[in-house]
Amino acid sequence: MLSDSLHGTINRKELLKKAGAGAAAAAASGTLLSQAGAAHAAAAPPPTPVVSNLGKGTKTITIWDGLGGADGAIFAKMLALFVRKNPDVKIHHETLDWGVYYQKVPTSILAGSPPDFIVNDAYGLPQFAARNMLQPLDALIFGQNLLPKNDFSAGELAVGSWQNKVYGIPLWNPIIGFWMNTDLVRKAGLNPDKPPMTGPDFTEWAIRLTTDSHGRHPDQAGFDSRNIQNYGVSMGWYFHSEISNLWQSGGAITNAAHTKCLLDQPESVASLQYWTDLATKYHTHVPISNIYVPATGPLYASNRLAMVVEGSWWLNNFKTVFKSLNYPVTRLYPLPQWGSKQKAVWWTAHVMSIPAGISDQNTQVVARLIAFLSDQASWGSLESGHIPARTSHKKLPAINSNWWTGVLSREQRDFGRLEWYSPNYNQQQTYYMAAWGAALTGTSSPKAALQQATQLINRTLG
């Protein structure tokens, strides 16, 4: 079974791979979560870090992050702009695989040789802050008037805080949205100006947009689920969609006090059953073969996938592999309300932090850098696809009129919701992701898988 002894400060996706490998070795126990983990175990060697040196100043700053996608390219542009405007600074920048990052950062801090500046996913901050590995930033950043604290909402400050102290300044907000190939929608006789915004309507559209090699739909006699030509829907990584649907259905990972897991409750089971039906009953979802759905991009690029629920980081695809499907062929919509209780959409932040143990001089230089990057985040968001973190930036006409950030910014404002991040977050997410995967791949019923995940997560709560 999945052991409750999984510890360490590693990336959530990498931990899921490691958990899967461990589960494969224990698959003889027959537990559903072990079977799911074994099915998802396909860890690949981490990529080589991307290293660059910027500027020629006498003050050298070392930066580590895991921004290996399109947002990383934009972040690198922002760093290059900083050294041009600050010729006294030289930057040594390493972009690491997130799995390597979450091992290397704490090791370096404990060894007394940390980088000067790091960028975390928000979920990673508590595991560092709880171990006194980060410098508090309230006095350093806000107390020196480098940035206006009142330009960050309570939610934005929360993602960079631990036990009421600010340890990270949010740069921008990744969030999920709902993309649609309007050409495929029209060919199916549907109207992209009236997208499906409820669970039943979304299911109906997914069925209408799914056809086998003979043109039959899943609700028609003779439909061949082994030979599907066009798929109705896909989640690129099912975590974002399922946790949003969990909240929409009135469920939660834990109770408000974070002392009890609630995943075995009827609301949670119902939310997972919804996506399980799309995947295994109606066969409208692109096959899920691991913790991701790797065929999502290729199928969308080849006009064989109509609706996608993915993240703001997807923008770069429309600049590269999806050029012919860029706006207005593809349109972006707010997330549908699949659950019956309320609207909700997952969002998070990339947060900028300063490790403990660096020199006072470098601390001051990095404080300047954090302020600079925050000031530049509006144009950085337009190019990366994420939403800027600062309130004044969210209100900019350029953000709100954009076909991408405008929709996502309003979505976040109106019904965005944050996860609860704890020092044991990676371990907890391993368990519920394995449960969700077991149901979505037909290995287990949602109820049975969630009951096992609940037992395991309860052991991590104190």
C-alpha cells in the first residue's frame, strides 16, 4: 500500500512519480491506491539545469527556480532587464527541474551555501518557512517601502505567508480555465457563444463532440470506444479540475481546522464520480495514462479534441504548436460549474523568497530585485499567460482587455479559491491524487479509493 512514511521537501509532481514507484513494488498487497500508483510510475531522469549569467557587476546574485516553461523564458527576460538597469549587479541563474529544486534548496540552506533568491510554487513555501529556512520579508520589503503592501490582496499575502509572517512575495498567479476549439464546436451543431456552464450541459457537449471512427457518439448504439476519432474533453493534469469540482460540489480536502480529512464524504465522492463518468462511462475524455494526460496537446493540435481544461501556462502553445488554432479559433471561457453547490476555480502563485543565511549586502540587492520583478509583472503576465499578483496590475486595461488574461483575471476575482498549504502538503496530495487516478482510470470506484485516501491523509494531520 502507499506508505504514510513518505517525507521530504520535493515537488508534488515528482513526489507522485516516486510514490508510484514505491507503490509498484508493493502492488502485491492489492490495495487500490497501490495499483493506481503502479500504473502512474514512469519517472524519467531529471533534465539538466539551464544555467545563464547576466550582467557584469561586482555584486553577484545566485538565483534558483523551476520555471522551465514559457513563464521561465519571460522571467529570464525580466532578469536581463534588471541587470541592464542595475549595472552593479551580476546574476547567476539556474533553472532546475522542480523535483531537483525541492531537494537542492533545503540541502544547500542546511549546508550553509544557499542561493540568494528562489522562486517557489506557493505550496512549497510552508515546508521551507516551517523549518526556518527563509527570511521574513515584511520589514525588508514593505517596511523599506520597496513595494506597497496594500497593493496585495489578503489572498495574495496569504500564499506568501506562514504563521502570519510574510516569507514570499507573489509574482503572478497560475490559474485554470476552459478552452474550446470553436470550429469543432460549430461542426457539431453547437454554439460557442453559449458555452456549457453547468455539469449536465458540459456532459451533453462532451458527448456531442465525441465521435468514433464511424461518426457515432457515445450515446448511440454501436459506438466503438476503442476507436475514437474525436474527443470531447481533456484535462491536462487532472488535479486542477478535480479540486475545483470538489469545491464546487461543497466538498473539501480537510475540515476548517485541518484536523480531519473529508474526502470520504458524499460531496467528494460525487465530484469524482462526475469526471469518472466522463472518462470511463461515456468515453468522452482523452485516455488518462498517468498523472498527466499526455495526449492532450497533440490531439488538440491535430483538431481531434474540442474542449480543454488547463492552466494559464498553456498560452505558449498558441505561440508555437497551436498557431493555426490561436484566437479566435480557440476561445477561452470561465470554468464551468460542474458541481451543484457553488462556483470555484483553483489558483495559486509563484512566490519570490530569500533563503536564510545569505549576506546582508546580497539580501538588500535581492530585495531590490524582488521589487523590480513585481513592478514588471504586468507585461510579464501578458506574455506568460498568468495573472499579475498585484491589485493595481489586475485593473490595467491591457490585462482586462486581453482574450486570455482578461477572462482569467475576472474568473479569479469572482470565484477563485486557494488550497490549504501545509508542510505535509506533498505527502497529502500524493494520496488524494492516487485516489483520483484510480477512479479516473477505472481501477477503483470513487468511493473505495477516497476512503483509502482519507485514512492515509488523516495520519498526516495534527
